[in-house]
Amino acid sequence: MHAEIAPDKFTAGGWVLSLDGAEQSHVNFAHPEEIFYEYLRRIGNVVEVVAPAGSPITAVHLGAGALTLARYIAATRPGSAQVAVEVAPELPGFVLEALPLPAGSDVRIVADDARAALPHVAAPGTVDVVVLDVFTGVAAPAHLTEASFYGEAAQLLSPGGVMVVNVGDDAGLTFFADQARVMRSVFADVWCLADRQLLTGLHAGNLVLLGGRRPLPREWAASFEAAGPHPAGVLDGEGLGELIATR
């Protein structure tokens, strides 16, 4: 794997991590509270509602990249305890040498497979947010797509905690629909956040699945729609069920 970090020509203070020539992560080093990628901004919106504004949370990131979301949480929720799991052992050191974390960040780095690390990242029932951001469509590691994996991850969550999954997929959304069905077999409630145009199934892109151990608060839907990026599509459990029934 060849990793490169280069300045971003679109944002002041922005940097881009590329792996084997493919853009993988964006970091606004000057303003870590700002998130450039659309799908990750939607995940940031989830972070905003899981606890009162500014209060610390506990987060587990399965897939570290350039630690964009971990930086965001550290900046917007000081005192948060975080763990980031990365299967490529040399990547976090490379990233942190070029782009150190904000002062005072509490982020433990674990070099391991995402599933293998689960028993060691946190005590069961203590995590506010588990974020899975490791795969795209057919490139997904099979052991991270199984109901048993999601069940193991769900055990980490506090009663009001959530699991957030970035799903990149081709037009048709076949892989996305499969993952939504698997998550619905494990979690009490599963929603989808995405650009509204992606919900037609006519375009490739990134969609976010959000699962909770208990029904997700209804007021979250209006919050997600207002927060964007726009046009913001929000499907609750019923809406998601209707979407995947056609896939």
C-alpha cells in the first residue's frame, strides 16, 4: 500500500490522504470541526444528536483513515474517549506524523482487523457511537458483512448508543440493500441518511445506515433533514424497508 498526504486545493488548511492513488480521507487541519466529505458530514450529524451539545462521548471507529471523524469529535466534544481501529499497522503513524491530532485528544489507536478488535476496544454497553467505515460494495470483507459481526458490535453500545455504517455502492444499491437487511435483523431500528438522489437507486455513491438497540428518536429525522448536506434524504425504519423491498 502506498500512502500519500497532499494539500487540498479546494479548502484552506485542507489535506487529502490517498491510498494507492485513490483519495481516501480529507482533513481540515486548521478547522477539524469542519467535514468536507458529504457522507462523513452526515455521520457527524449523528454525533451531534447522541448526547447534549459539547458533552463528551465514547466512540469506536472501525477504519481509521486520516482520523477525520475522531478529530471532529475531539474538537466538538472535548474529553471524549475514542478508539480507532486500523488494519494497516503503518498507516496511523504515517498520518499522525504529518497531521497530529488536536491538543488534548484522547484517541487510542489499535492496529488490528475491525472484527477481531471488538472484544478489546471497550466494555460492553459503554459506547455511544460505533462507526464502521471500511468497505465499498464487492470489496467488502465478508466477515464484516455478517449478522454475527453486527451483533458483536451492538453489544458495545450503551442503551441509547448507535452504530453508523458507511456503505459505498454502485447504481442499483444491491450491496446496500443486503447490508440494510442484515442490520435490520440485529438492531431494533435502522435508518438511512443519504443524498436524496441516491435513494432512487439510479446512481453510485455513499449511503449511511444508522442502527440503534432501541427505537431511534423521531425528532432526529427533522434534525438530519435540516442539517444537510442538501438535498438530505432521511429514511426511517419503514421508509428503509420500502426501499430495500425493491432491491
